[in-house]
Amino acid sequence: MILSNLETVPGHTITQQLDVVYGSTVRSKHVGRDFMAGLKNIVGGELKGYTELLEESRQEAMSRMIEKARGLGANAIVGIRFSTSNIAQGASELFVYGTAVRVETLAPKLADSFPAQG
């Protein structure tokens, strides 16, 4: 599956637009991560537990979106965007969406039969 946050796929042409596809996951904070984040807030620095949680969430949401696109017969998703929202106290949704399309590789340029002299 080709993924692009552009409206096109460089080197390809869109032959069919199928449908909007999305994936989402709702995650809650972990007590252990909250405790460590509280300590980190005192001394400063990256909250690695939350960074890992967000990365896992992005991967899960992307996998769900890709599955929906495959179910439509797509071989690419264009215009990919991410969004987040609070669902409840301590729980957030990570949402990803894009347009499922079929693309074909553009024909490679033929070699110049008459190369420039010089």
C-alpha cells in the first residue's frame, strides 16, 4: 500500500478514486506512565511513556485505515491526515483518514534517441 499525505503519488497517476477511509483508536493513560510523567515534569525532558503510547496509537490507527482501503481494492491512500480528540478524562482518540485510490506507475521516460552533442 502506497501512503501519501499529498493529494497525489509522485511518479504515479490516479486511475480510480474509491472512498474516504479512516482508522481510529481510543487510548487511556496508564497509571504507571502518569506517575513517571509527573516526576519528569519536575525535572523536564521527554515523556517517553507518552511518546511510545502515541506511536503505538498511530500505528494501530494506520493499520485499521489500510485494512479498509485494501477491502475496497485500493493500492494507495492519498491526502492522509491525523487528528486527536479527548473522549473522556484521561482517554483520547487518535484518528487518521485519507482517500483510497488505485494508482498506476507512469511510463518511464524513453531514452533520448538523439542525445545532445557537445
